Amino acid sequence: MTTFLVIVLVVLMIMVVVSLVRGIVAFLQSHKADIEAGSRRQQDMQLMQNKMMFNRIKYQALAIVVVAVIMMIAR
């Protein structure tokens, strides 16, 4: 059981990093000209940033839960 939870934890940590990188890439693709013009592309990039950062928080919370379960099992 512990081995399974450790594998789940590693997968969640990878998902956290992927979500973080995708959110940062979406942020970096936003250009000052797009921000000032209020273009549709800018709105799409902002939505992508928000989605990726929310996913990051969600995966981090799940990882914390898995760590807590592993600690309870290890007692």
C-alpha cells in the first residue's frame, strides 16, 4: 500500500511541476501590447494562467493528503 501511495505522490508532484511550467509559459507569452489592446489572445492567456495555477494548487493539496495518509500508515 505504501509503495502505491509513493507512486501516486510522485505522479502528483510531476503534475504540480507541469502545471507550474505551463502557467509560467502562458504568463510569458502575454505581451505588453496585447495587455494594452485588450485582445482576445490576452484573455485566452489569462484564462490559461488561472487554469494552470488552480490545477497546481489542486495537485499540491492532493499531494499533502497523500503524504498525511503515508504518515498515518507508517505509525
